[in-house]
Amino acid sequence: MKNKKLRPYLMLWSTQAFSALGSGMTSYALVLWFYIRSGSTLKTALLTVCSYAPYVVMSIFAGALSDRWDKKRTILGCDLFAALSSAGVLLLIKTDTISPWQLYVLNAMNGLMNTVQQPAGEVAATLLVPERYYQKTGGLRAFTQSLNAILSPVLATALFMLGGIGSVIVFDLITFAVAFLTLLLFIRIPNNDRKARGPEKLMTAVRQGIVWLKENPLILTLILYLACINLTASIYEAALPAMVLSKQNEAVLGVVNMCVGIATLAGSILAVCWPAPKNRVRVISLALLLSMASENFFLAFGKSPLIWCVGAVLGWLPIPIMNTNMDVIFRSCIPRDIQGRVYSCRNTLQFFTIPIGLLAGGLLVDEVFEPIMAAQPAGGVLAYLFGEGKGSGAAMLFFVIGIAGVFICLAFNHRLRKYSGITNI
């Protein structure tokens, strides 16, 4: 992809990915730091819940605002606010005046900024990339997300051990400065045509995004599909540490997460190199079915870290391929001048299940499945299937969400058959 037309996008992509690495490291290090101080899994999980909450509450309005605002200024403003928040956390930690509610508020505010920035960034990518490169650039985004998933915990842990939480935040601020100055000085993002149409009321813009989705059932069905998948995936995210740490240790959990990152990295490379499929909807359906029908069952019935790692690879390898084809469909179908508001409606519908799943996963493990398994006799059927002792309840939960995930895929794949005539969008 040595096309000069892609140079601004490649600059934006690479520097924003570098900044995302710093942000991911700070988020990971804050979880470590907060858990060490509080010793509470629920309190620590609330950090992530606070980050996702703005998607549920404000996304539907953020896209309409993003469509009205200059994309470059929006991204710069949100990045600057996030950097100031990180600097504020560093100051509070250094002065030993920080408290949990302050972290929750700052995470929620950062989540709000990301809620506004994300649709602006999506539209900016559409404006900077020629349509024939949508699949390859989508694969590049998936590649950097996967690479960051591998590097963030490793680098954050190393810096955390060497210099404490402060060194991680300082690195985050450096990555911010690189991305901010590159966008400010060297990248011009063209405007879409909406300004020429004159101002419009906020609620009118919001309704337009909702109406467009109602009139385009393929996109709406795909969004609802991902919302259901996100529910099971977030329950998985809450249950995985409970099972692995109970049955093994922190090193094994790190290895399993590393396999997830390697699998998504490999899937991203495949998405970049793979020729355009004849039917993207079918690729999405098959990728999600493979993911849901593999990893959860390997985790439920596997008795060794090797089996868990194999499951992680099978479960996460198809996800970047699914995301890339989903991205191409969205960018090709949604008019550019309303992409921000439609993407934000998508965020509200697609991501509202994540905080629900995170909280539900913790409650189901602690209050339902662990007590069920604790009451089982040694050598019983459930003990034979899911193991004995602490962590066996989480394993049983993986079996349940595996069944649920397969059912979700089969139900939505049946609904999507009517779009089997859609070929290379």
C-alpha cells in the first residue's frame, strides 16, 4: 500500500495506534495498582465498567455532535483531555491524595471522550482512505489492536515493576505528544458535505441515525448480533481470571492472554492479505460461529494450560477477519455525511451489553456456579466434567456461555440468510 493518497491515513493510523498503546498500558497498570491497594475484584472491575458506561448513555448523541464538528479538532480535543486526565491521576498518586471515586470519575470522563472521538476517528478514516483500500486498512487497524493487546500488559508490567505507576503514565503522555503533534502539524482531514446543508437540531441528527438503521435491516441485524456476542464475551472476560488464577497462577493467565493476542495478531495479518470474499456476511457468520463453538468449551473441559491456549487461539483467530469484513460493510453502506451518528447509534446498541456482562460474570461465578460446584460430591458427573475445588464453577459457566454463544450464532445466521445474495460490498 505505497499509494501517496494513503500517506495521511498511515500517519494517523500509526501515531494513534502508538498513543493507544500508551493508553492501554495506563489502563492495565491502574488495574494492577488498584487491585494491590484494594484487594477487591469487584471494585477493580468497576474501573472498566465506568469506562464503558458512557457508550451506553451518550454514544447516540456523540455521533450527531461528531458529524457537526470538525473531525480533526474533535480528535485533538479528546486526546488532550485524556492526556490531562492521565496527568491528573499521576499528580494525585504522587501526592497520595487519590481515592477510588476519583478514579471512577476520571475513567468515566475518559470513556466519554472516547465516545465522542471514536465516531470522529471512524469518519476521518473513511474520508482519508480510497474505497478500494477499506479491507486492507481495516486489517491494519485490527493488526495494531492485536499488537497492542500483546504489548500493553507486557510493557506495562515491566515499567510498573521498574518505576511504579508513574513511569507508565509518563510513557503514556509521551505517546500522546507524538500522536497529537503529528495530527496537529502534518495531517489534513477533509470535511464532508454536511456543512453545506446548514445547521440542524441535535435531536434531528440523532433521529436520522436511528431512522437510517431502521431502514437498513442488514446493518441493524449485524449490530444486534454483535451486541449478543459481546454479552457472552464480557462474561468470559470476567470469568477467565477467576478460573485460571484459582486452578493455576498469574503466569498461566498471562500465557493464555498472550495466546489471545497472538491469535488476533495472526488473524489481522490474514485479514490484510486475504482477497476480498464473495460474500462478507457469510464470512462474518462463519467466523463468529467458529469462535463461539471452540474456546468456551476448551476452557470448560480442559484440564491443562495447553488446552486453554489451544482454545484461545481457535476462539480469537477468526475475530479480526470478522471485524474487517464488518468494517467494509459499514463503510460501504453508510453515507459518509451521517457515518458519525450511525456509528454512535451502533456503539450504544452494540456495547451496552459489555458492562452488563462484566457485572453478571462476576456475580454468576461467585453467587451461582461456584456454590453449585462446591456442593457436588467428589467423583460426581459435574466434578468429572468441570473439575473440583475453586475455579470449577467458572469452568461450568464457560460451558453455559459456550452453549449460549452457539445458539446466538445459529439464530442470527438464520436471520442473515436473506442477505446471502449480497456479494462483495
